[in-house]
Amino acid sequence: MPNIKSAKKRVKVTATKTLRNKMFKSQMKTIIKKFYAAVESGDKAVAMAAYKPAVVVVDKAVKRNIIHKNAAAHKKSQFAVAINKMA
């Protein structure tokens, strides 16, 4: 346990940010799972409706430094491939 006041604050701030990041990452994974479930259902209209929120949440994750920008580009590319395979 830290003894210095600023170090104690850092521990609190880090814990808060870690929790926020975990919550956002969990939300992101849920939205991505919903997208892949829509793709599996075979209905292209539902898949396209699920595609937009999936891309938005991935872009927000990059903005918040939760995932790397190249990882986000890879995920978005996978989404596009999944939708294109439906046609």
C-alpha cells in the first residue's frame, strides 16, 4: 500500500478507470456478439442493422484507448467480410 498521498490517489484513480474500461469492453463484446448472432441468423437486413452499432462501439473503444487502432481496423474488416459472405 502506498504511503505518499499522490500515490494513494493514483491507486484510486486507476481502480476507477479500470472499472470503467472493463464495463465498456464488456459492452463492446456484447454488441459484437449480437452482430455475429445476426449474421448467423441469415437475415441481411438485421445484420446490417447490427453492423452500425458494432462499428461505432469499436471506434469509440479506439478513441478511449481501450483497443489499438489496428485491432479496431481488423475487427471492422472482419465485420465487412461476414456481411459480404451473406450475399
